[in-house]
Amino acid sequence: MRLLIIGALEGQLSEATKMAMNGGAKVAHAPSVEIALAALRAGRGADLLLVDVVMDIAGLIAGLEAERIAIPVVACGVEANAAAAVNAIRAGAKEYIPLPPDAELIAAVIAAVARDSSEFLFRDPAMERVVRMADQIAGSDASILITGESGTGKEVIAKYVHARSKRANRPFISVNCAAIPEALLESELFGHEKGAFTGAIARRIGKFEEASGGTLLLDEISEMDVRLQAKLLRAIQERLIDRVGGGKPVPVDIRILATSNRNLGDAVREGSFREDLLFRLNVVNLKLPALRDRPGDIAALSEHFVAKYAKANGLPPRELSADARAALLKAPWPGNVRELENTLHRAVLLSSGDIIGPEAIVLPDGMGLTEAAAANSLSAQLAQTAQTMSAALVGRTVADVERDLILDTLDHTLGNRTHAANILGISIRTLRNKLNQYADEGTHVPEPGERRSVA
């Protein structure tokens, strides 16, 4: 665990943090927000920021967001300064630690932050097979491609692999390739020199250098521009990177993990992903099953999220009723674990007693899970019907399809030509011409009041 203490807290916190982590924490210090941000830009990363509550925490968090640096912030200050503590939490701090510091409290906060970033719970055999493979390959330096639908836990399994690797005590750095604009992603990955482009006011160490010695996760790599993929391929093959505007290559020592919710084989065929890069990344593929295919995990995760959010909101313990559990198991969960978590957070807040019934388990629009499942089932049936009808048209001529449509409509109107023409959106004259043509071709055309006999 790498800690960065910001402000005049070095003397008060250093000893306590070392005691809390049994000497396992690497502690660095920065006297100001500006110096802290400069250190982070320079690649001296941290897993947690401990910040004096009197510092500009809102400015710090804004600076982190501007630099796309995702690190949790914990405010620290004297117990009497309640207003500053509230402001710090509102500004985005995860927790508040009163001073003088208590080693046990600091240990609990650090453990909670670490747990929030790497919660991993599974019970279903389908997920157990994936985890067993992850355990087998964690100790190697092989690149891993983690695939699965959005919300299945791809980043969580990546952190699981890193924690069991020989690089576990080194940095784990994640880059979301879909969230960073294409023009900035190269600088984010490889860094840049001062003046390399407009706005490059200082040297910035990229994620490759920051992760050196540890693990780099390229999240949603399928969204990376194909031109940048060539530079990424060189970095993976040669373990050398070039900063934007730099004059010489920089060696790096990293393990690459990548995630995608798209089929990269299809992307290769479409020309949006390099085949040679896919071969480099896909030494091992961990394919995460969708939550609907892991019923054992739905039950276990549901209980976990109910307990978590009851405690987080200061509520008494809650319990799911049998009907609520049944409804959760029947739901399709297109958003997977992320959707399940949000739904149960909402259920904890909406339940009026200690037992959470199915009426409290609703979607954001207020629709219950049963109604949503029925709607999804109906949509699936309609889609299947449309697909079947569309398939039935393949191989037939337009004239044949038009004839059947006109005669079926005429049959529906019991031979009423005017009504049929209105339904078809054609003139009565056009309809009569078509019917005369069909009769000349030997097709029976029903008279008014007559229903066509169909074999």
C-alpha cells in the first residue's frame, strides 16, 4: 500500500500509518496540493491520499480529475473542526480521520478503501472455473485478455490476478481506453515532454512508466484507435515506450492485462483492431459469464449488497424475503453485477422494515422486476416473430410478396375493395388493376362478402 500524506501531518500520521500497516506501507509526503499533483504527474503513484482537512480538498480532487488520476482521498484533522470535515466529505473525500490519529482506525479506513476497490465475491460453479484458471496463471507474466459483458467484473478479476502475482507489491495501474478522448490517450499511456503540444505545461509520466515493475490494465481496449494500437504493440513487444515529444525510448517492465466487452475477433475482421495485437494480448483468455448465467452468485451478491448498504446508510440490518430472492433470480440483469448492486442499494433505501420484499426491488423507473421480466419476455417473443417472418420472405420475389399482402388484406376486409385500398395505402383503381391481373393469372380473387379459402 502506497500512501501520500498531503499537508502538515507528517509528524502525526507517519508513525500511525506504519503501525497500522505493520510497516508494510510506503509513505511519502507533500507539503501542498500543487506539489502532490506534480509528484503524481511524475509517476510517483499512490494508492491512498491522506490530506490535512484545512487544505484545498476540492481543488485537489478537481486536479486529480483533470489529470485523470483515480486515487481515493481521506481527510484528516482535529476532531473539533466538524465543519471542515463535512466540507471535505462534500468535496469528495471518502472518509474523515480525527486527530490525534489512532492506528486501529487508520488500519480500518485503509482496509475499507482497499476492499472497496477490490471486492470479489463468487459462489457459482461457472465463476469458480474462471477463478481457478486465474489462480493458475496469476504467477506468470503472461498477458491476459479478460472478456465479458459490461458489469460482469472484468476489472475486479484483473485486480485479483495482480494481487496473486509476483508483482503484487508493485503498482496496479488502470487506464479506461473508452473514457479518454482519442487525442489524449497516447499522452495518457506514454506520457509527454513539456511543450510537446498545446497545454503540455510540464513533463507528464504516462501509465506505462507509472506501472513499471507492476501491472497495467488496459480497460475496454477495443475502443482504442487502430493507429495507436501500432505504438502499443511495439511497447508490449520491446518493453520500450516513447513519450510524446520525447527524444529517446524509455524502458519499462510491466505485465499487461486487457479487457473488452466486444468480440475482438469480429473487430479484427472489421479492420478496427490489429490481429497481431490481439495475438500479443490474448495469451490467456478469461471469459466472465453474464450474471444471469451465474444464479449462485446472484444469491450471494444480493445478501452482500444488502448488508453493505444497510450499514453504509446507518440502517438496521435488512434481510431479503423468499419472494424477493425468487424475483432476483428470475430477472435478466442486462447490466450484470453493477445493475444488481444499484438495484439492491435502492431496495435497502425503499424498504420500510427489516424484511425487503419484492415490492421494494424496482428499477430506476419504478417498474418491478416481475413486470420488467414480462416486458423483456414479450419483447423477445416479438423479436423472434419478426425474425421468423423476415426469414420466410427470403428467396421470394417482390411480386409474390405483394400479391399475398393484397389478397390477405382483401380477405381481412371480406372482399371490400375500398376498405382494403385504404389499409394498403393505394388507390382503388390500382387495387382493381392488381386484382384483375391476379385473376388473369389464375389466382382466385374473392368477391365482396366472400372469404378466400386457403389450403
